[in-house]
Amino acid sequence: MTLAALLFLGPLLAAAGFLLGRRTARQGRTSDVGTPVEHATFETLHTASLAAPPLRAGLTSEAARKSARGLRSLLGTDALCLTDRDTILTWDGAGEQHHSAHVMDQVRALLETGRDTAFALSCDDLDCPLRWAVAVPLTVDHRVLGTLVAYAPRESAVLARAAGEVGRWVSVQLELAELDRSRTRLIEAEIKALRAQISPHFIFNSLAAIASFVRTDPERARELLLEFADFTRYSFRRHGDFTTLADELHSIDQYLALVRARFGDRLSVTLQVAPEVLPVALPFLCLQPLVENAVKHGIEGAVTAGRITISALDAGNEAEVVIEDDGAGMDPEELRRILRGDGDPSGGIGLLNVDERLRQVYGDAYGLVIETGIGAGMKVTARIPKYRAGVHS
């Protein structure tokens, strides 16, 4: 369970756990996990953990339907419904046929003010157990997205308080869902930015290099054209935030084949790859920008031949990828400005982007390690955990 959710779980347990504890004590239940109230606390935690995952998809009909029973169990109430701003998303429990038609009118003021509201219910069905309800807002970033309405046979201050705490807990889950969506949008934007760095200049030069072989070496031109097609297809693929080290290195090899067609003997490339790290998952387009940076600073504009060395080695629980060039290098202070986001991005293609993505996925300990100096080339090291829960291609 996330830290944010746990911060709100204490008040929730104080109200919902009390309800369950009172019910448990009334029924005379005993358990080997402790007192009835302790058992109720464990039960509340378990129920909350089951209700949370659907809500991480946001306030949708499907998420509401999957979580409603767990939320009703937390409150120990006869019925519960969840709404968005326009309609009922789901109803769980008794009385739907008698009361659902009036819900949106009853919560309309709450949707505007964001204040909890309670109201008595009138029903011609003498067997209907619902005679009172409390409605609480579901909010994200101070915006009311919908409501949680709990129904009971009689007015209850305890239920009102418990519904408020459960509503705030649900709101935390919805906030986390929004953060997940924001993170996805950020990753997509970062990938778009990396794709944009596959510049028209590179594309033009690649096609010009291919064209130069059309008459003198048609077979070489055909091979390079296929490499270009595969490289662009991989770079602009539309599925998955992650790839494998094998696929990323294959794309890099295609990129370097096009670069070598331009520079010929001026570029020497050495690859050293341990087979056991090839299946390791890593963020999509994570290494390619580092190789582009090595080409830009190590080869382009140089009057002498340049060398790029790429290694992907087994380092216990990690794969260690090192990309090194013997080119012009960079002023360390300028590099620090780039990694802070203050420098000219063109001075280090993708370095900031890749560093931020690695830290975001694996933690700050996995940022890029860069060694450089003016005239001393550049060495970039990236460490990729071999096994990380939730990270796969």
C-alpha cells in the first residue's frame, strides 16, 4: 500500500474499524488474532487493500463497480452508491429501485460546494431498510469529481464520520490514479521529445549516404535502406514504455550502420555485450540518445578519426551499460547545468531526459554517471536493475 494511502488510513480505521468492531463485539465473535476490535482492524485493512486497486484506474463505471462492495463492507451500511458529476456509476446493496432515481438531485448542491450532506429518505415500500443517507465528495486537486453516498435505516453520527473518512480515502486513491496518468503522459511526452531529436538533419544525411551507394554499390544501398526503415520503425513504435536491452542495442547497431555509411573510416565502433544481460528490461529509447550524443560530440566536426565503445556487462543484480567516445568532451560545469535543466539542451542530446527517466523508474541511485572534460571525450554509465517489480517490456 502506498505511503499516501497509509497517511489517510489512520482516520479511516478510527471510524470504519470502530463500526466493524462494534458489529464484531455484538455478534460475540472471537479470533486468534486478538481482541474483537483488533480483528476488526485487520479486517478493515484487508478490505481497504481489496478496494484500492480498482480505484487506481480513476473514477470510472468499471472501477466504481469493482470497489463498491468493499467500500460498503468498510462502512457496514445497507447500501452505497458512487457517482460522477453527471450520473450514478454503481449501486451496491438494497433499495436501488426505490432511491436511485433521486440521487443526482440529492447530491447536486454537494457537487457545487464540496460539503458533506445528510438527508432523510421517504419510501412507500415498508420493507425498504433505507431511511437516511449521508453523501460525501470525492475530490482530486480540490475538484469535486463525484460523490460517495452511504445509506442506513436511521440517522447515525458514526456513519456520517466514517463515510467522510472513507470518502477522503477514496479521494487519495483517485489522486494516485491521476498521478499515474500524469506520469504516463510525462513518459509519452519524453519519448516524443526523444523522437524529435532524431533530427531532420540525421534523416537527410542518412538518405544522402544511402543515395551515394545506389550506383556504385546497389546491394549496400539496399541494406542501408532496410536498416533505416527498421531503425525508424523501432524509434516511432507506439506500444510499451519498456523494451529489452537486446532490442535497444539492435536499434543502436542500425543507427551506427547509417552513421558509418556517412563517416566511413573516420568512425570506429567497438561493442562488448554479455549475452546474459540481453533480456533485461529498461525504459524505451533510453540508450540510443546516449549514442547519438557520443556521435555528435565524438565524431561530427572532428578532423581525425573517432572511436565509440559500447559495453553492456553483467554486474550481479544489475546490467552496466557504458558508452564512451574519445571526442571533444564537455566542460563539466556546462554538463552540470544541462543535468539541472539550466543549460542548452542541444549541448547534450537526451542526457537530461535519460537521466530523469532512469531516476523516475529506478530511483535516484540509478541516475547517469558521466565523466568528461574539454578535449577528454565522454564516458556515460547507466546501471539497470535486472529484476524490478512492475518493470517489464
